[in-house]
Amino acid sequence: MNNSKISSLFLIGSLIFAVGGCSKGEIVKKDEPVTPPYAAAGSVKTESNYKGAATRNSTGKASAKTGTAGELLDPILGAAELKAVLKEIYFDFDAYTLTGKARDSLLINSEIMHNDPTLKIRIEGHCDERGSSEYNMALGEQRAKAAMRYLVTMGLSENRLSFVSFGKERPVAPGHDESSWAKNRRDEFIIKAE
């Protein structure tokens, strides 16, 4: 009898997960072309994004430096500054569709990665506190995968990207209102240590 109850609960849970996890939206709108950033006229110059990043000079003191992502990863403070340059993206409630603002941020992130082919990034999907833990883990994964697929369409190799979902387990805003929830529905881009 216990096996029957467990099987029934598992079946019901699977159905709820499958139905609840289905999306109603598209990842990339069909009417918006995706142009690789390195092929676009007047593409973003990422070196300007690194202005003011702290590095250590020959005397060991921190100083401002402008350079490539690889140059910024070498110094002790460089990885933190580069992580700060990588743009987070945000999502609407109960969605993993990339907004225009999210695609703009991903364009900047792809430029940074194109300029330093040694960079490997882990995309972390997050959700707000509403909904079950299981549902939010699945939604966080879909959000991370959406960003990963978009970066691949920008010409990045999939082997430089990975993803993980934290669901609602790592909020950045502790409140229980729309302002806090909007900050928690996000993807973060983390530099992977080799």
C-alpha cells in the first residue's frame, strides 16, 4: 500500500511540475534578428567598461587600469572587478522570456567573453520567494538556459558556459514586496575558476 501511495504522489507531483513548468512565451522574439556583436557595425567597445577597475602596480598598490578581461583576471583584484562588469539580467514574474533590456545586457556580456576567449562563465538562475521550491528550481534553470542559448546565438562556444539553478534559495533583496521580488528574479554571471 505504501508503494502505491508513493507512486501516486510521484505521478501527481510530476504532472504538476510538467504543467506548471511549461512556458507561454518565447525565448527570443522571432521578429528580432540576432546579430553577433563582433559582426555588428559600431559594436560595443568593452575596454571602456573596464575603466576604473583596480589592479596592482609594480609597487603593490591598487591603481586604476584599463585593459582586456584577461589582463584584469591576472591581478588579485581583477576577477572581482570583471564580475562587477558582467551584467545581471532580470525577468518578469513567472517567466523566462528575455526582455529587450536583458538581451542588451547579454550583448555586453558576450562582447566581454569574445574579447577574452579564456573566460568561462557559470550562469546562475534565481527566482523570487513565491511558489514552491521545486517549481522555482525548474524556473531558475529555464532562466539560466535562456541566457545560455542566447549567448550561444551570439557566437560563444557552449563549452565556455554552464548553468545552475538556485530557485528561491539565494535572494539578494530580503523584502516581501514587488520591488524585492523583481530584484530576485535574475540571472547572475559568475567567472569560473580553472
